[in-house]
Amino acid sequence: MASRARLSEVCCPQHPEAHLIEDYRAGDQICSECGLVVGDRVIDVGSEWRTFSNEKANSDPSRVGGPENPLLNGSDLSTIIGPGTGSASFDGFGGTKYQNRRSMSSSDRALINAFREISNMADKINLPKTIVDRANVLFKQVHDGKNLKGRSNDAIASASLYIACRQEGVPRTFKEICAVSKISKKEIGRCFKLILKALETQVDLITTGDFMSRFCSNLGLPTSAQKAATHIARKAVDLDIVPGRSPISVAAAAIYMASQASDDKRTQKEIGDIAGVADVTIRQSYKLMYPHAKELFPEDFKFSTPIELLPQL
């Protein structure tokens, strides 16, 4: 079996272990030891066009379409004829000889615009391609099912991106999605609920840990403060100290408490700007947590400010 596999490989008969040099211009594979041309007709993986001196500098040299998109109807294999430039493109009366028999359908146009909007929003908040793909699939399912008639495509796209983030385990807040979208927070929330109901899907509940590392990183806090804030928020939820409070506000209050006890102190406004919550919201959650501060901090935490001297607000 090994000898048969060796025969199927392209290698120099005199130097089978030698590295082969690929000459794409000539289409040859050359032995680096003796210079023997071992193989020819190498496939060129570079661009498939050439630029000539008589062409305009801004003309598109590509002769192929974009990549296939399985989410579009007809697999996006339609052909569109470009505008005629030479005399052979027009008849004797000045009319164009070649015209597009079928332009892009309104359904595909709506999908392409929505996919572009999702991609633009994801780029602004540094989301990976996997989340963009999942959001595109969600939008396609809603669009094909015609479940949200009367809702704008931009609102559905924003809600699809929010759901994709939750399903991929990297949730973003409504305010973060709203900041990069043209739609209000209330409208995104409505579409979010309607999409979950229409597609009969669900998302995991968000917890304080989902946002803690990102918030602390944006605030420039050290690892020790982040660990303390994570412990404080988890303990506060387990002891039911902050009933009815959103995980984002609890996380912000825990970061404020941990930072005030460490050397790297942050104000409520600094934390609120990163977390997207108001100063009053942080204060309300902090007031509930402050009486239980001794129970909330981890045992190995090194205090630079004792618990008794923490702000009481």
C-alpha cells in the first residue's frame, strides 16, 4: 500500500524526498536538487484575467461572478449582461442587441440587502463570520415563511443578529445592537419575540458571566478584579440578593464593587458607558449588594480598600 501511494505522488525519480518548485508561469513542477521537470500543466490558482494597456484603469477585469450563495433562490447562478461599449453591441437603429431577459427578483434583492446590513452591523461590533452566517439563515427562514409581514427588513435583520449572538454563546445587549442599527430598541425587541415564536426556537437565558469578561476588558481591569467581580455577581444571584434585576445591571454593580475594593477603581459613569446602563441602575443594584459584601467577595481577594470603607451611596 505504501509503494502504491508513493507511485501516485508526483516526485523526482532520482530524489524522491526533494522539495518540488512550482513554476506557475510555465506550469511546471521542478526538482529542487537536479532541476528535472517532474510535472507539467500545474493549475494556476491566481487571478484568471490579464490587464491590457488599452483598457481603462477603473474597468473591472473579472470575467466571473461572485461566489455561490445557497441562501438565494436559484443558487445565485443568474447571468447579468453588462452595458455595451463597442459598435458591435448596437444594431443599426442604435438599440442594444443584448439585454437581460430576467432581472433579479424582488425577493433576492431583499435578501441581498438584508445580508449586507447584517454583515455591516457585525463588522462594527467585531462579530465573527459564524454569527453572520447564522443570522443570515434566521433571516432567510423568516423571509421565506412570511411570518413577520409589516415589519421592516432592517428590524428583522437586527433581531436575527441579536438571536444569532445569543445562540452562539456570545450575547450582545439590545443597546449594542441598537447602536449599530437604524432601528429603535423597542422595535428590535418586538421582532426578537416574534421571530422566536414564528420559528419555534429558543435562546439560553443570559447570565452575568456572559458579559463580565468583555466589560472588564473594555474597562482595562486586571484579572484579579475580573475574577472578584465574577464571583460577586454569581454569589449575589445564588443568594437571591438582587431579585428582578437584569444580569447586565448586576454585572455592572459587581464590577463597581470589585473595582472600588482594588487599586484599579472605576466610576459608575465609566462602567455605565461600557455596560450600557444608567448610573442610577448601577446604584440600585449596588445598594442591594452592599450589606452582604463580606459574603460576596472571594476568600483569597486582596483588599486595597477594606469593605468598611467601600462607598455606601
